[in-house]
Amino acid sequence: QVQLVESGGGLVQAGGSLRLSCAASGRTFTIYHMGWFRQAPGKEREFVAGINWGGGSVVYSDSLKGRFTISKDNARNRVYLQMNRLKPEDTALYYCAARLTFSPQIARLREGYDAWGQGTQVTVSS
């Protein structure tokens, strides 16, 4: 099993930045991809960004590309989400997820991930 713990959320003004961190533990050698999702109240959980754990290729939600950057530190078993120029509509609970089975492409659907963290709240004030 893989355990994921997110951190770095908080309250920020519109236009500001936050960096989220996700620490993976357990059987981390089984990780193929890592992803970030978010869920606002009353809305579906949506894909934000994903990264190949071994190779480092990345994919983004088209609507967020350019403001958000995903990165990783394999030595520390961590994945990060740098969020810039934040908007009130970015307010959500942000989740880290891991895919533990092989896939040639980084999954963009929540069903494509096997392990989830508890989430970290990001609130952007106007």
C-alpha cells in the first residue's frame, strides 16, 4: 500500500501563490504516476495535473496550464503543485493521488488512481 499526505494549503488573496506538497510513504516503488485533483463544494472532483513517477513527463488540465506546475522529488518521495496567479475559483480541497499499476499514459480520471490523500484546503479570497 501507498500512503499519501498533502500539505501546504491555506488562505491566500487573489493573485497570490501557494505550493502544495504531497509526501508518499509505504510501497512507493509501486508508483507509476502521481496526480493532483481538486474538488470544490457541490462540484465533481477534477483533474489538475499529473506526472510520470519514473520519467517525469507531465500533463495538465487545459484550463490550468500556465498557472500551475507539477514537479517531483523521487529521493524524498514527494510531488509538488506550484500554483500562481490564484483566483477565487481555484478554491477547493486539493487531493494527491497515485497510480499503482502500469499505464502508458498519465491518467486524467479519478478512476485511474489507486491511492488518495485526505486533501488540503486552498481558499482564495477576492
